[in-house]
Amino acid sequence: MEMAKELLILFGRVVTILPLLLVVTLFMGKRSIGELPVFDLLILLTLGSVVGADIAEPDVVHIHTIVAIILIGILQKLVAKLKIMNRKFGKLVTFEPTVVIQDGSFIIENLKNMQYSIDNVLLMLREKDIFDITSVKLGIIEANGQLTVLKKPEKSPVTVEDLQIYKPHVDLAYPLIVEGTLYREVLNVVQVNEKWLKTKLGHLGITDYEDVFFASIDEKKNLHVSEKSLDAKSAPPIYH
């Protein structure tokens, strides 16, 4: 009998909390779901903790959870409005956009400051159908952690379509050197040897693989190199 009563109470909490949570989430708006900036992420985590404690702990007073959910929703809405009204306040509760690629080269200092690896950025580029970093004019990690890419004009697919020019090949570049480590199997794929690579690097004044942060090579044997010396100060200022 006691077990049935507890299950009934649990059922009552679930059927009242979930509709309330839905209403509050819709009240907060699309932005809290679609972008997940820092503050909105904390709001959702807090909502999850409050709801989880209410459902799992029968000793929690149910009305307190309901009031907490409503107050959290109102707080999020107020903060969102303050961010729009006051730019300085908005900067305090979110991240600034960060330039991580400029003119086809990684900005290493910014990557390290954000604790992003090359693999992270290459994955995000592939998700945007970009397989060659040299086609990127500017790559920016936004406040929500997403990558925004500005392609070089000559690499823009719109130009090709507008002129109705047939493009005989796909821009595909293979990572060849990553943080000083050479992937020799890539040399075999593009049919070049290590002597050829060292000669190419020598023309750029590079004598040691350790001096290369990232290098890629395409099927036409075009070599692209991002040296470790690229300064973050050279990146254009981007603000939200």
C-alpha cells in the first residue's frame, strides 16, 4: 500500500513537472536551445538538476521545485534582455568570437588558449564540406563553440555555379604533418617521397618537422604549411 502511494506521488510529480518545464523552456525561447551560450547552458543544467532532484527525492517539497523552475525561467529571460540592452553586461556572461584560421593557416596561440586541437577544427571544417584549409580566408570559433568560415573568393562554389563552369576535381587535402609529427603513409598516397617534402620545406626556410604546426598536401602535390610562429596578434579583431 505504501509503495503504491509513493508511485502515485512520483507519477503526479512527473506529469506536473514536465508540462511546466516545457512551458518555461518555450518561454525562454529558441535561443536557449539552438545556440547554448555559457549562461543558457548553465540554466539548462540547473533546470535538469532541480527536476531530477524533485523526481528522485520524495522528501523534496514539490511546490518548491515548481517555484524554482518558474524563477529560473524568469531569470534567464531577464539576463537575455539585459544582454541585448547592455553590451558590456553581455560580454561578461559569454565568450568573445576567436579567430583560429587566417588565410589558410591556423593561429596556434588562439587554439591553445581555447584548448581546441587541430582535430577539433578539421572535424568542424569537414562538417562544412571543407577538406582543404587553404580555401579558408577566415575561420572563427563563435561564442557557442561553433565554427564560422569565410571562404576565399576564388574558392567560393557560388562563383563556379554563376559562371556555369565545370569543376573537374574536388578540393581534398590530406593532413601530412600535425604538431611536428609526419604521417608518412600520406606521402605514398600522393606519390611523393620524404626527400621531396624536405626540399619543399627547405624552400620555406623550414629544416625541422617540429617547426611545423600543421601541413597538408592535395592530390596535385600542392603543399600548405602552418608554421608555429604565426602570431595571434595578426588576426583581425572580431567581436560579438
